[in-house]
Amino acid sequence: MSGIYRAVKRLRRALVEVSQWLRQERNARTLPDLWQAISRKMRGHFNYFGVTDNSPALYRFERGVQRLVFKWLNRRSQRRSFTWESFGRYSKRHPLPRPGRLVPVIPMWCMPV
């Protein structure tokens, strides 16, 4: 099994777990509480997987989580809660975390001078 295949499976599994969690929690929490919880989950994922050469996967995870949050928030009642436009406005007012500085996999003392 190649490394890329494992990475794709890990990303897919992380998005499935977020989706299942959102499905369970969408009605149990208020929108601000849900937003804070999903922010914590995203920050934890970025901190754990935030190493050099993994930034494309982190941005795919970020976009996937945004799509899932939009999907599950719109299933909370008989009518849609958000359009993409209103979701974008809410996201600007209350931004979700973005992938930040990456930690190098190779220690500085091993790098050539």
C-alpha cells in the first residue's frame, strides 16, 4: 500500500467522522456552540497533521468540513438554514480555523547548510 493511498484513506476517514459527529450534534447544540466545537475539531486536526508537505491535504480537509457543516446545518429543519451566500457571510463574521504554520518533518540540525 503506497503512502499516498494511506493518506487519502486517512483524509476520507477524518471527513466521515466529522460528518457522523455533525449528524449527531446538529440539533443538540445551538449554532454558536456547534461552531465552537467544529472549530476545536478542525484546530486539533491541523495541529496533529500540520507537517511539511501536507498542506494540500489540510486545505482539502478545511474545504470538506465547510461543505459538511453547510450540509448538516441545512438539515436541521424543514427549510434551509443557509444559502452559500449567507453561509459565507456567517463564516466571515465567525471564521473557522485555517491551516497555519507547518512543522518541518526534518529537524533543523539535519538540514544541509
